[in-house]
Amino acid sequence: MNEEKYITIVELAELKGVSTRAIRLSKGKYQTKDVVVKGGKSFKILLSSIEPEMQEKYYSKIIPSYNKKLLPIPIDFHKPDKAKTIALARLDLLNLWKNQRKNQQNKTQFDTDFLSAYNAQVLYPGIYAKLGKVSIGTLQRWKRVLGNSNNYELLIPNYHYEDYSRTCLTEYEKQIFLKLLLHSNKFSIGKAISLTQYVLKNQGAEYIPAPPTFRRFANWYKANYFDKWTLLRDGEKTLKEEVIPHIKRDISKIEVGEVLVADGKRLNFQVINPFTGKPCRATLIGFLDWKSTALVGYEIMLEENTQNIASGLRNAILNLGKIPKFVYLDNGKAFRGKYFMGRADFNEVGLKGIYEKLGITTVFANPYNARAKVIERFFLEMQESFEKLLPSYIGTSIENKPARLRRNEKFHSEIHTEFTPTIQQTIQMINSWLEYKNSLPCPNDRTRSIKKILDSIERQEINPRELDDLMMAQEIKTITSQGIRFLKAYYYNDALYGLRQKVIIKYSLFDLSYINVYTTSGKFLCRADRITLTHPLAHYTGEIKDIEDYKQKIQKQKQLKNRTIKACKEFLNIKDLEILKCEIDEAEEIYLPPKIEVKKEKPEKYNPAVKPLFKTSRERYEYLMEYGCTSNDDRVWLASYKESKEFEEYETDFC
């Protein structure tokens, strides 16, 4: 350890311009050690424990070329008002004492009487209220400091300055303490103090400063070097956000719908995964209009990728009725995907980025620069006023999760309402909250609400089909006899009839009533609508709409069947069939034995006297239709049967 420097009483008295007796009287202000001299016992003062300006004066005296300042001492610094008041009160008391002392024969007795009356607040109580008790040594020191001058600034107390540190810590002690205090693992001040004291103790230090001494120095360092404190303990991101001045933007320079700000947010509540049916945390991709601060478009997906980012932009353009000129994007990998931005050689393969096709200029935020994205403030407000209201809220982190999710919280678990919304329910709730949010005054124009500013936009003619082709999320599916199965439902269109191949479907969770179907090469096939379920007993217990739905679906089946038969007949024309039949018959005559014709016995006609037994009404109806009615009972029964629901189903199935 570096050897600590001590100076004598005489040296300190010369530096301060006072007597050695004054130094002995102020021994308690400094860190000292006892020494033995010829005349008896004395003490020396630790150089690092005296006033900083005295340290500077000492080094300048013994080393003329010494220019290094141990601590920053400003040449022209601000004097606090309280320090000025004290200095003026000192000057007033000093002048009163000197003027009255001139004509006194016994000056020692006068000094005693003067100070006794002053300290008893009998003499000059106004000055006493500012200075407190004063000794004769203090008055004599003020007199020496002032000299022949009347400059009150010479009497300003140095301990009121906050521009430099007054500490008894040595440079070595500061070095150890700061290495722990400014560590990236962010030790607390108390822990850094205890570790520093332990290091000094192991190194055999004779004197170890008390914790309050270290704490005062830590607070002073943080107040005067907060930039270094923040960078070393918290990193560059915190330095940018909390120390470096922000750039203020003039929002009046942009128009409504001109600039959209996009970012992704992991929702702090659970939703039902439409693919698995289990609760999960989804991702919301939002597009915020910078001028009005309104969330004009968003998409909810299970992960942040280029498809849901594109779908969110699609919804934003449809809601705005306008294609923005600029989109301010996050620097995440999904936003920089090749599908989303395009590549330099896309022109060679005939492809371009989505933004280039729509005429949008992209601007990327700097990494880890949250203050540059105004949508971050929107997400924070959404978290506080929307997400925390939902029963499935799970908190933003482990530390601040709801009480019901902590261990042994039976009370909160019992009173909790179990409800996890689906994606569709989540969209409805977000839209309801957005209505409330847009009714509030706009931060960029307090005279109007967010909705009024948003409504002032000049809308363009947007082709939804073009946006669907470019921006809807997509998956690969296989066509079956029932159509395309997606999210536990079937989607069908007549254009899919007869196909058994893999196709690409494009969809948006905002509207799952339909999907767009493309070939794997990208050719548009059709728009497939979601198939609705049919009432199992439509003609018996169903309503009119159920019966009509059933009839239409039966009719659709017949049409598809007839279409197939017609196509086959066109493919195999009649002449070809006749030639093919003749060739088959000739082959049978040559290679097959002659067929024995078996005559079918014609059933006897219906005899009213001998009635056959019919298992069902349909068998009786078919028998009567073939052989006719021979009695009045048959005719009455047939007329009644034709009015029944069973007959309607029979006609529908076979007619």
C-alpha cells in the first residue's frame, strides 16, 4: 500500500496562515497520529485529511512544477446564498468587535465580556441567529484572514461548497472503494463499503474510515459524476436514456397517416392458442400513427415474424385508407427479414420487397434506443390501463406477477375468475379499449381528440385483394374431400373440387370466415369460405334456416356429381364408347363360353286380398309406384305419404 503522508503542526499552520495553537485546538477536525519530540509529545496531521485547497497549496510549495489537481477545484464557482449570509454576519461581528476593542485598556477582559454577552444572546441576537457561538480564537482567525481588506468573500465558509469533495479518504482508499462501487454487477453502497473495509483490514491498515465517511463520498461521486456512475454500473442503454439529453422532435412537420411507427409487444396476459387450444402468451405487432398517436393497425400472432408484421401493416393501411410514406421500424431480425425488405439482387429474380412495391420508405431505429420509438409509451399505457384489467393477466416479470400465481396464495386463487380469451375475443376487447383511448386528447394537439385528428386524413382508393396477396399470413395445407382443414374448421370452394394437392393458404386472424388459396407456385385459386355445421334433424326439429341450409348443401352435392359425370362424358365421347363396346363383345364371343340367359320371373301383381308385408313406408311407396294402386286404401295412403317430411327427403335425395 502507498505510504500515507503526514505533515507537522508548523507546516499546516504556515499553509493556513494561523498560529500553531490554533492547529492544536482544531486537532479533532483532522486525522492525526501521536509522535515523540524533544520537548515531549506532539502529533502529526494526515495530509489527505486536511482541506483540499491546502493539499494543493502544499504540493505546489514543495514541487514547483506540480500541476496535477487531486480534486476538481473550480476557479470561479458560485457562492451559495447561505454561505454569503454567514460571511456577511462574520464581517459585521468582526467589525463591531474591532471598533469597540480599540479604546479598551484591558483588551483581554473586554474580549471575555464581549463574547459572554454575545454568546448569551444579549448582545447582537440577530447575528447570533446566523452564526451561533463564537470563541476569541475564531475572531482572531477571521481578523488574520481578512487582514486590511473588507472583502467579505474571504470569510465565506468552505464547507458550504458542493463543487468538490471534502473527505478524509486517501487516494488508495478511494481507488479500492470505487472499483467495487462502480462494478457492472452493481454492488450496493453498503456492500461496497464493507468489502472495502475488509480489504484494508487484510492489508494491515492502521486506520480504517467509518462507513458514513465512505457513504458521503459515494453520494458526492454519484452527484458529480453521474454519467460515469451510470455507464459503469448500468451500461450504454441507460446512459442514453437517463443521462444524455433527448432530441425533441417537431411533430407539426408531419401529416396524419404519413409516418407509421411499428414494434412488437409480448402481451402480458394469456390467450387461447388457436392451433393447440391451450393458454399461451401471444405477440402483438402494432402500427402507430406518429401524428395522432393512434394505433391504426395491429396483428396478434404466436411469434414475431415477417408474416404477422406484414399482416399488421395490411390492417393499418385498410383502417387508414391510405398508404403511408414512411414506416419507422424496430431493428429486430423479423423486420429485417429478406421477405420483408428485399435484397439487392431481387431485381435479378423478379422480386422486390413489400415496402418497395407499395412505395413506402423504411426507417430503422437504432438498436436498444427505446426513446426513439414513440410506440413504446403507447405499449406502457396499454399495459397499465388494459392488460391489468384482464383475469388472465400474468405480470410483466417474475417479480411483479399477480398474487394468485405465487406459492401458497390460496385466498387469491379461490377468488380469481378463470377466463382466458380466444384470439377473436382479444381482438374485440382491444378494439373496445382503442375506442376509449382514441377519445382522449391527442398529446400532439390538446385541442382535439385522437379520433378527430385521425378522421381528418385524406383517404385513398385501396385494393384489398392486392394487400391480401402480399401481406396475409400463410401456411401450406393439403386439399381433402371436405376441403381444407384449418384451426379446427373446414374451408371449401367449388374450385377445390377434384383437387388432391398441397396448396398455400393466406389468412388473417382478424377475419377467419375465409381464406385465400394459392398453388405452391403462387397462382391464385379461390377464396374458400368456412363451412358451417348442419342440423342433424333439420326436417324434424330444425328451424327454417336449418332446412334451407340442408337443401342447399344436398343440391350442391348433386351439382358436383353431375359436373363430374358431364366432364367424363365429354372426355369419352359416345362414338368411342360404341366402338369400344363392339370390340369387347367380339372378344367375349371368342374367348368366353356362351352366356346362359336366366329369365327373371315377374312378380305377381298386387292382390288386395293378399297384401305383402312392407318393412318401411318407403318400400310400400316404391311398390305402389311400380305396380299402381288397386284399392282406395292404397290411394289414400299414397296421398298422405306425399305430404310427409319423409317424402320431401326422399324427393331431395333421388330427384
